[in-house]
Amino acid sequence: MLSSGALMRLLCAKALIFGALISHAQNYSGAVSGTPGQSSPTGNGANPYSGSVPTKLIAGRMPLSLENAIDLGLKHNLGLLLSRTDTVAARGQRWQELSALLPQVTAAPYVAESKLNVDELGFAGLATLLHISPSIGPFSYFDARAGVNQSLFDWKSINAARAASQSVKSADYTLLDAHDLVVLTVGYVYFQAVADEARIATDEAQVQTAQALFDQATDQVNAGTAADIDAMRSQVELQTRQQELIQAKNDFAIQKITVARAIGLAPSQDFELTDKSPYEPLENMTVDEALTRAYASRSDYRAAESTLRAAELSRKAAVAGYFPSLSFGADYGTGGAHPSDSTRVYDVRGTLSIPIFTGNSVHADIQQADARLEQSREQLDNLRAQVEADVRTALFNLQSSSEQVKVAQSNVALADETLTQSRDRFTAGVTDTVEVVQSQELVASAHEQYISSLYNYNFAKISLIRAMGAGEQGVKEYFRGK
């Protein structure tokens, strides 16, 4: 049976990851220059899904696609490795419960030689009275036999074993759910890194544009066709863009470490992100279609169903504490004073155990089983509502971010055209650098909004994959790479 500690650990990890990531996806579009490596929820060392068992450092620069990153995460992510050990523990618990129903065969041959003192046995003075030695013996004993014990009927053990089998199913489904959580975590940190890399390219372009404006303003100042303030204003803009570029490079370097920690690469491993997360519209999917798929595929929901069935069987096992049980035992072998003169010996017995008074221990077991059963029902009802909430939230975010991407694409084109016209006007002497600097800021803001909306859209897709329980197959279906 999956331990309560292991279950709580997994539920807490899921709540931390999914809740924090959805919140981040909703709020991220308002950030101009975030620090993903610092604010990432997967950067919290208390969350096992943020860590991994790292592999050896690979020489050179390795290409890393989203699919490759997920494959590595499924092999080395710490949260998944811990979940696997929980399934082993559940199988061990099942065998422990089954052992009460399986034959118990033992063999314990022994040879003994004893010498007794009659005074020690409570006959003090008897040896003196009879004028004999107080020591009697030595006596030899020999017994070699094999014995078997078998439960013929024990309704409590039968239901306990059935409950343990359901717990194994729950642990297996929980392991599958851990797979989905790894997919979600790796997808989050990967797309975050892609967004950070895109910001570097955007900031580099902005630096080049600002440098060109500064050079142009300096030339005009030297020619006497522009005021000194135009050159200073353009220099401030240039240095501002350079600062943003420095910060973007730092954020990307930190985020790459976060990616490496989640998928099992050495923190110093150099790699290149090959999937640049282009905008790929998703076919329309209704809420009912997504919910049908989610209830059929979500491993955590199916694990909760198995946990409920296990709790029901555990209660039957507790009630069965009032029922009689029947067992059989036998042994067969040789026995005597010495192996040379031993004879065949055996013993056969059947035992009917009837509980008459158990000190209310059965009543206590039933109360505890009732409490666990009620908790399991409430958790299943809550999870069913949570599945629907996850699906609806992911679909809302997907629709909203898709529209934001389209608007952001249009804004980028408009901002670029505005900057071109402003530079032309400045070259012609119609305006000063104020208008050009403002246009540059509009371009920077438009590109940032585009990157954020694109990241939000791709994260909404991977959140929908998680919400529907599609896992690795969903990634292959919705992200075709590059």
C-alpha cells in the first residue's frame, strides 16, 4: 500500500508545480525583463521534480530538443525516481498481506544433550535422602521434521490482500502521473529557456539599432545639425539596451542550469536548444472532449479511484475481524533420543479461531477504516473537480494566449515600421531623438510582448497536455519540433 507520506509528498509536489506554473503563465505577460532562473518554481530545492541524479559531463556542445529533454527527465528526474521506489514499497506491502494466505513451510531439525540437577528442579534434598547423585543424565534428544501451516479461511486476510492489490494499482497510476509531472516540469523550464534565448536575440538587435542611432546623432552633432542633448539621449538609450542584454544573457545562463538540473545533465554541461517553439495553432477542442479524455487518461484520477477501492476493501477486512477463521497445520519427520534410533513422527491439526472478546480492537479498526474511506471519497470528488478546473483553465489560457500571439505579431510589425519612419524623420531633421527613442522603446516592448505571449501559448499547450493526462504522446502530438 502506498504510504501516506509518499502520497502526501507527491500531492504536494503536484500542487507546487501545477499551481505555480499556471499562476506564472497567467502573470508572465506583464513582465518586461523577468529573471526566470530566479523566480522559477522548479528552482526550489524542496521540490523533488526540480532535481535529478546527474549523468557524467559530455564533452562538447550537445543539441537538445524538447523531446530529448523529456526523455532525459524521465530517466533521471528525482521526483520520478522517488515515485518508482514508492511502487516497490507498495508491492512489498502486497506480498506482506498475501503471506497470511500462503502456506508457511518450516524445517528446524535439532539434536540436544541435557544433564539436570534435581535440586534446581525443585527437589532440594531428594538426592541426599536417596543417597544418589544430584545430577541426572545426560539425556539425548533428536527431532527432524518439516512443518506446514495454511490458512483455510480468513476473510480479514483475504480482504487485506485485495486492498493491497488495489494499492499497488494506485501506486502504478501514481508513477504514471509522475511521468506526466516530469513532462510538465521539463516543458516549463525548456520553454522558459527558449524565451530567455529569444530575448537575447531581441536585445542584441535593439543594441545594434541604438548604436546606429547614437552614431547618427553623434555625426549630426559634430556637423552642427543637431543639439548635444540628442547625442546624450541616444547614448542613454544605447546603454539601457546594453544593460538589458547583459541581464538577458545572465537569465539565460541561469535557466540553462535549471534545465540541466531537471533532466539530469551536469550543471556545467553545454547544450543548444534546438526547438525554438514557433507558433503552431492548435485545432479547436471542446471542453467536453477534453474532459472525456482527461477522466479516461489522468493517472492521478485513476490512482484516486484505486485508492478508494482499496479503502473499501480495507473496511471489509476490518469488519471481518469479528468473523471466525480456520487454519490447518501439520508436520512430519523423525524423532528419538539419537538419530540412530529415531522413528517416524508427525502431527496434524486443524484450528477454528472464534473471536469472542477482542477488547474493542476490531471496533477501533473499523473506525479507522471508515475515516480512511471517507477521506478517499472526498479526495476523489475533489480531484474530479480539480481535473475539470485544470482542463478549463488550460483551454482558457490557450485561447487567450493564441489571440495575444496574433496581436503581438501585428504590434511588432507596426512598431518596426514606426521606428523606421522616426529614424527617417530624424535623418531629415524633421524631429529630434526623443521620437526615435520612444519608437525604440515601443519596438522593445512589442518584441517582449511577442516573446511572452508565445511562451504563454506553448506553456498553455503543455498545461493542456498535463490536464488531459496525454503525457509524452501529447508532446509528440502538439509539439512537432523546430
